[in-house]
Amino acid sequence: MEKKNVLIVCGTLRKNGYNLQLANVIKQLIGKRADVSYLDYSELPPMNQDLESPEPASVAAVRGAVRAADGIWFVTPQYNASFPGHIKNLIDWLSRPLPGQGRGSVVITGRKVTVSGAGGRTATTEMRRELGSLLAFVGADVMSEPETGIALSGGSWQTGKLKLSDDDRSALSDQVDAFLEFIA
């Protein structure tokens, strides 16, 4: 069986943010069962219909990476009971048809996705709900269960290093197994 490609979309902009650390743990848990890469969407302009045609190179690159993925894993913090604006911008670009083509050219349509996040005491519950809802709205195939939300420990906040409990690791492992089955 051919190895699947998992594309991680990390929602933190920090160099070593908690959600990047979480994404790295997810990559380790996936191990050799799939090829894992990280989406670089740092050059995406703000969504603007005036920029759609001709398609900007940065948009084409992001769409190409999404098209090549068997599954997309969003790992993102929670901002004000939702997800960061740059994630919304990314999804706005992914939800648009290619220039001069119909709705069938929307690259996010039918893509298998899952969501995780690390944050405060609500363990990114609101972000995961809002992001899952948006992804479903734009036509992605969302694996809603299991999801993993990490409530950062006091030790994590003090050191800047993600500290996972045994329960956190078990939940992530379950999500990895389920997602690899989901994209099979």
C-alpha cells in the first residue's frame, strides 16, 4: 500500500509556539506510517477577488500542496473563542474556485481534515468547534471525533515548552490512529 501524505497546517506564528510543538508531537506519533509535511502559507496575501486572476504564485503553491495531500491536520491556537485570522484567510483562498473554472476546482472540497489545538483552560474547545464548522461549510470532509484539545499546564506556561500528560498523549495517539484510518 502506498504511503499517505499528511499536510499539517500550523496556526501559530510564533517560532516555537505551543501549537508548533504539538504539531511536532503529532508528526512523531505518525512516524513512518505516512509522509508528513508542513504547509507554508506565510506568503499568502489577504483574500481579495481582485488578486484571483492571474492566480498569485503563493496561492498556487498552497493549493498545490493541499491538492497533493491525502489528509490535512490543522493544529492551531484559540484566539478569542475562535481560530486565528490568518487561518481564516488561508481557508478563504482554499475555498475559491480556480480562475475561470467552476466550483469543482475548489481544492478544499472533499479533503479529509482533522483539528487539534493547545491553549488555555478550555483546551481550544471553541476554536475546534468553529474551525470544524467552517471547514465543513467550505466542503472539507471533517473527522470530528476524536479531536484533541490540550489545556496547557502551569509548567508549560512557565517554561514555554509543551508538557503533555499521559492522557494527552493517549488522546493524540488515538486521533493519529483514527485519522490515518480515515484517510486510508
